Amino acid sequence: MKDIENIPELMADIGARAKAASQFLATATGEAKCTALMAAAEAVWMQRETIIAANQLDLDFGHNKGLSDAMMDRLMLDEPRIQGIVQSLQAVAQQDDPVGQVLEDWDQPSGLNIQRVRTPLGVIGVIYESRPNVTADAGALCLKSGNAVILRGGSESFHSSTAIHDCLVAGLTAAGLPKDSIQLVPTRDRAAVQQLLTMTSYVDVIVPRGGKGLVGLVQREARVPVFAHLEGIVHIYIDKAADAQKALDIVLNAKTRRTGICGAAECLLIHRDIADTLGKDILSALGAAGVEIRAESGLSGPQAMLTATDEDWGCEYLDMIIAARAVNGIDDAIAHIRQHHSQHTDCIITEDPAAVQQFFAELDSAILMHNASTQFADGGEFGMGAEIGIATGKMHARGPVGAAQLTSFKYLVRGNGTVRR
């Protein structure tokens, strides 16, 4: 990869071309966008060997960089994961086009007809770490919602992201859409990120997708509005009215299916009345599955359990580690979650409807779950085809950010010579 000397000039050029493309995309037909994404999906599958070879370069880079096993898992692409990318592109392609959707329609006594309709945001900058599939997901969702996008992937996924981006551009070309609709910043230089965060003349919103360090940097330094995707400090509360088999299945899946995703469970709260029975069984099962348990003193479980410290509450491990503590009941669980969570995803396991209602009413996470694995905290699993991230803020977009969440709205007001008196 050749170093680029003038980063400000590079980014200004990318921004200007994205702005021009966004104006074209605002009126692009749903059929054209669908054609582009279906062609991109076909190109990804046809180029899967090239993508896997590029990914191996990234895996070598990540290994030399000392990435953790969880981060290496996020980075790795194989044929099944590429099939997943293809399916996500196809799913987004086949969704209804959000642009122009009428959200509300009403008549006023003055004689005016007013409609509120979805409209693209314009140009979206997406900054992400490790996971090369985000290149496809973000590109697809921005295109579907009529937005141009500037993608800046992590340095460790540079080659994989470039190979996937080539397929997206092939799809745009096949549909007769501007190739500048989806651009990938062609350098690992961090100065490009600094430029992107301040490009108010070209960029309408920034979406950071990564760890706390990346999101904090973006929130501190961006002059462009930000959809924050903060860390997933995910809690599961096992109530005294939990079904034992459901609880065992859910906790094991939520922690061990994939530890490196933001929906992985990081803290287990166990009602004290069942701590020595069901709680012990679940902790023992986690230990047998290879999970390191950092537990509050007094909890029963495998002999290898470690004693939790204050730093374990509110920690995103992204690894085969979980914190655990006993709580006196749902009020205690909610208080702990409020103090330590990131408003991402939290879950209750119980057969008590009143406990579910209280949990849902008193917590304000972007996603709240009942009797389901937190690994479902994913836009694809929500029927969005893909997601650009899980937004944990409260303004505009919240939870999985799909195509519809990447739009704003405008009012269309129709009269017939109508004047105000």
C-alpha cells in the first residue's frame, strides 16, 4: 500500500464526489438500487477466493499486531461468512425502498394537505474496526436509503474491505449508479479519520462502529453529528421464577456462541433464592464450556472461579469471560444494571409476567429482551437484512440501525391557492 502524502486533499476530493453522488441517489429508483445490490452480491460470491486471499493478508497483519482471539474471530472471513455477506446484500436489496415512504398524511381546516415523507440524510461517514463484513452492510444500507457513504475501515481489515468494496462498485456500475456512491478511504493513515470527522461541508452524519476508544475519539473530535455505537455491556438477570432449561440454554448461547460481538453477555445477575441451585448449575456449565467466571464472593460454582473486582462490573470483555453476582431480586438487578450498563442490550429470564413488565418499564436500554439470547441483538435478526451498528444514544436512531433509520423526513405541503388569514 502506497502512502498518500496529502490526506486533506484526498479527503476533500472524496467528500466532494460523495456529495455529488448523494444528489443523484436522492432520486434514484428503488429498482436501480436493488439491481446494484443484487449485482454486488453476485460479485462477492464470484470473487470469494480473492476476498479470502485478501483476508489472509489481514489475518497475518492482525496476528503480528497481537490482536486477541476475539478480535481475530471478528476479522476472519471464510466461505460460510462470505455466504452470509451475500445473503445480507440480497436481503437489503429485497426490502421496500424507504425513500419517499409516507409516514403521516393529514388535512388541515385551512385546506392544506400535509405529508411527512422519508428522505435521505445525504452523505454518511462510517468508521469501523476489524469486521470486514461492515463494508458490505454499511455500503448496502446507505445505498438502500439513498445516501452516499464514505467508508473508513480498520487498518487490520484493509485488504478484505478493499476486495469487498470492489464488488460493491461493480454492482453500482451494473445498475448505472455513480461509483462514488460508495467510497472506501484508500489509506490506513489515521489522519484520514481526523479529516472525516470535520468535513461539515460534505458529510451529514458519522457512524462509529467499534470499541470504546474509537467511539470516544469520534464523540470528542467530530464536528459532524454522530450516531454513537457504544460498547455492549450486556447483562442477563435470572429471576427466581426462571425456567431452568431456558435459562441454561440462553446463558450458554449468549456468552459462548460468539464472544467478540457486541451482543455477547458480559455480566450474569442471579436471584439469591436460586443462587445455590439453578445459579450454581449455570455457572458450572459455563465453566465446563471454558468460560472464565469472575464472581462475587459467596456464589457457588466451579472451583476455578475467580473473585470479581470492582473493575469487572461494567466491563466489556469480548472474550470467554463473564462476571457474576447474586442479587436480592429484580429491584436490585435493575439498580445494578442502571449503574453499570451501556444502554445497549439487557435481558431477563423469568416466567413471571409482572417481572418482565417491570424490567421493560424501568430500564432504558436500546434493546430489552425476555427469555431470548442476547446474541439476537443484531439488525439481521431483527429483519433489517443488515445493520450499520447498534446505536445507544437517544437522538434520531436507536438500537439496530437499518436502512429506515438512515433517513430523515421532510414535509410536503399542498394547497390550491390557499392563503393564510
